[in-house]
Amino acid sequence: MSPMPGKLLSDEEAMVKYVKENQWGLATAIDLKQCDPEKIRSKEVITQFAIDLCDHIKMNRFGDPIVVRFGPIPKVEGYSLCQLIETSMISGHFAEDTDRAFLDVFSCREYP
């Protein structure tokens, strides 16, 4: 539910509006539940995921993904991801305690 009045836009309508109004900056926040525990605990899988995501949304990666595992308490323990892209960045955290992933994509260029 949107806090703003009016109808919600489809993805396609949002992209048309973004381009037509010459907007600067598009952000997507994704909260994934019931993730595969083995995959969110694998640095290699997360690294490849970042590469594949950039390919899928047609973003040019700037360097390799940075994937680091940390967390002082079980509630936040897991890998974090940072992938610089030419138009900004993709970040994420993979929470092992709840098998969830939290991803953010920001770019000053539109993406599918």
C-alpha cells in the first residue's frame, strides 16, 4: 500500500514515467523470505548472484562484488554484499538466523 494518494503504477508505467519526467535515481528495496539456507550461507553463490543480477538488469559492474560474512550476534549474522555499478550500487544482507535476504538496488539509470 502506498502512503501517497492515487493509483499504484505497474512496473512498465513506472519506467515510462521515470523516463518521461527525466527523473534521477531509481531505488528498489526487496525483502525475501524463506531463502535456501545453503545458498545464503555461500559466499560463492552470493557472489555469482550479484554478477547475474547485474547482467539481468543490464548494469555494468564496477569491480568485483564484495561479499563479507560478519555479525556479532546470531540475529544479524550472515553475509553482506556490495556491488558497485557504473550508475550507483547494489547492496544486500543475508540473515542466516531467519533465512531472509534484504536487497537494495539504486541507479541513476532505469532498469527492468
